[in-house]
Amino acid sequence: VIITLCGFFCNDEVLNHAIEFTGEGVAALPIEARLTIANMTTEWGALAGVFPCDAATRRWFAERIAAIEARGEEHPRLDAALLEALATCEESVAPDPDAVYAKELVLDLDRIVPHVAGPDSVKVITPLSDFERHEVRIDKAYLVSCVNSRVGDLAEAARVVRGKRVAPHVSFYVAAASSEVEAESRRRGDWEALLAAGAIPLPPGCGPCIGLGTGLLEKGEVGISATNRNFKGRMGSKEAKAYLASPAVVAASAIAGRITGPSPLPPEGPPGRLIEKTPPPAAPREVEILPGFPEVVTGELLFCPRDNLNTDGIYPGKYTYIDDFTPAQQAAVAMENYDPHFQ
């Protein structure tokens, strides 16, 4: 869903907006799917993505609280008081009756077909059917990160690979979103199914998706990943190609050795439309300036001739967790993925 949204509405329709998801299709989306979609609204260009509080939300919190209590633990926020507060969340966590929206994006879930994003951008998408025709060979596949490696994601991939083997020339890396997720996946038998197919396990937490640890893309390699970002150089070499897809497509591609899906593809059609709104003129208002805030800000201005430069173009993610990285070292790698000659 989010890959389709990013690619279909790719002309800054959501840039610097907060997105509110609504409609009858929302009820069919499990919380894991909502988490992924909301997480990737930033890659889409938005400031935030918000889903309504509903029965699925309450059920998810109830299950989380029950799991915590079953372990004999306490949580500072997830408790019975929260469940009580959520009993009326449809009314308390809702837009105002007179809320005004800048635009409306309509996505028909019945018309969505699998897409693949990339390389090097979330906003460039191609129907999976095109990859089927061109047989794009891959070297590495990734089912990792906190975005798309939850219990349901691992189960979906396990269904695809059971009784099969990863292609000989492909390295298929798997890492659960957390140690708790990995334990539950093991309990269900999904983790073992992935390893039996030839997947290479990595520890939970940040890894290849941010350019750290084992399994990074080398020069000239092609990878497909269920993570949220595929910016140039983020998962390894700047001269590699990284594509994004769903866990099922990533698993099927690892088995086939090329980008493909786990099942026959439905007919393709336009999945959505844009409805521009004309908000009423806002009443003038005064803005209070905080004490001590300068009236004039001066400094050097650096012109970067590119729209919506991603964060990895400004500062590569692979340096994020180097705790002793000095300011001088940080400055030396600024803009590294965008322009190697910047320094």
C-alpha cells in the first residue's frame, strides 16, 4: 500500500503535510500494516501519518498489555488505565467537526497490484509485472529492520519459502524487528522455515538497512529489501542498486534469484485519484516571539540543486551509530552520498 502511495502520488502532493488515513479500507488493515504505512509517510515527503483509533487499536493494546502481564512485568504506560481511556477513543482521538483539509487522496485498495520501488528512490515505482517480463537478477535479499520484519511479516515470508531453497547465487538475510518478535516467530515455526530455506540470520536491530554490519551491497550488486529506505549508498555501495518490496515479494525473489512475486498478478489499473481542496481564508493572527530569539538570523547559504534531498544524501545513515565520531569527522562525510566531491 505505502509503496503504491509513494509512487502514484509522487509529485509532492503530500510534501510538508500531515496525513490522516480514513475510509472503510482502514478497518481491514492490521496494526502492523498501519505502523509500516505511518512510518514510511516521511519517505513519501509528509511530516506525519495518523491512523484513527478503533477496535483494532484497542485489541492490539489489549494483547500487548496481556503479554506484558504474562511475563510478570509492568509498563509505565501500557496498563488497564490506558485500556479504559481507549474505550471511547473514536470520539476523543478524532478530527474536529469543522476540520479543514488541503487535499484528499483516494486509494482504491481493490485496484492495488504489487509494485517495486527503486532503485535509489521510494518514489519511483514499477509494477511487479514489468520485472517479471525483464527478469531482473538479484544478488541479495533482505527481510530486516523494525519496519517490515514483525511477526506477521516473517510469517508471510515463511509461507512463501517453505519447502523451497534460496537461489544459489543469492544471499537472503533475515533479522526480526526485536528479540521478542524473533522469539514469537521461533515459537510459531516461521523462523526455522526461513533458515531451512537458506536464509542467513542476523541479530535484531539496525543492520543492513542503515548500512551497518554484515551483508551490505557491494559495487555492482542488486538487492531487494522489505525495509523503508533505499537511498543511494544507504545499504552499502553507492554503485549498487537497492529496490523495495513487500516481505512476500522479497522472499519469492530470494527463491527465484530475480525480482518476482509469490503468485500470479492481477490486472493493473489506476489505483487512486487526487481531489484538491480550497480551504477558507484563515483569520490573521499574531505569533509570539520567544524571549531572546534573534530578530535577524545571518549565516552562509549553501545551494543544493535538488528537490527533496533525502537524509542519507545530507548525512549517510551508516555513520549514525559511531558514538565517538567527532564534529570534524561528521563534517568530512557531509553530502557524501549526494556529491562525493562536496568537500
